[in-house]
Amino acid sequence: MKAETWMAAVSALALTLGSAAALDTRAATSQNLSTPGTSCAAYNAGQALDIDYLSYGVRNANAAVRPVICPIVRHPVTGPAQSYYIDGSNLNGACTSCTVYAYNYTGQLLSSSSFNQCGATYDQPVSLPTVNYWSFVSVVCYLPASYNGVLFGAFAVDN
């Protein structure tokens, strides 16, 4: 009887460990990656002092619209099957316009997609028609003047 109890316990442990390993494998192939707005930089080096960083994003301190460029981190395995989300906020009726770009490892433009967002807060979905495993993805956003918009960041989301 003790042997049967011991075998049942060992079998249950093996089943539990096997299930945990299976969950771990599935999780490794589905990754949604976020890039905070704090990783953005002034698109034009001469305007770097106009860009203001917060713990939750980036904004423009200048009285004129200013562009920033941000990397979008991607998962190397599921890269072509990803969509993107750009998140931010606007104040006082201001708008933020962005273009998401994909380049290959030689610097050739593969595809791009643009949007204009005037909502108080936004979670803008963006899809790119051509992206491969070796693509680099970035977003250029034109931030509203006088602190009237914050770019929170970007997500690469597995489809």
C-alpha cells in the first residue's frame, strides 16, 4: 500500500512538473514587449533641450511642435506576426501625429504607417504590411507644443 501511495505521489509530481514546463514553453513563444516613452530622443539634435522627460513618458517643452524618435522593441521569434500600439495623451485640443517605420538590417525601408491622434488619451493600433525577423522598428512622433502632449510609449504585440 505504501508503494502505491508513493507511486501516486511521484506520478502527480511528474504531471505537475510536466504541465509547468508546457506552460513555460508556450509563454516563451508569445511576447508582448513594451518600450517606454523615456527611451525616445529628440529627432533633431539641435532640439534636444526642448524635450522633457517624465517618469511615465516624454513631452515637448517648446512653443513649437517637436519630433521625437523612439525604438520599438520586438520579439525576434514572432516578429513578422506582430502589431504595434502607440500610447499617449493630449491636452487642450492638441494632436500628436506619428509614423511607425520598419527597416531591414541593410537600412532599406520595408514599410511605414502613419496616424494623427487628437484624443485626450490614446492607445493607437498600427499594423505594418511588411516586417521580417530581422527588421528594426521605430516610431517618429510630432509632440504638441507647450507640454500639451505626452508620449507614454509603444508596444509590440504578438498576433
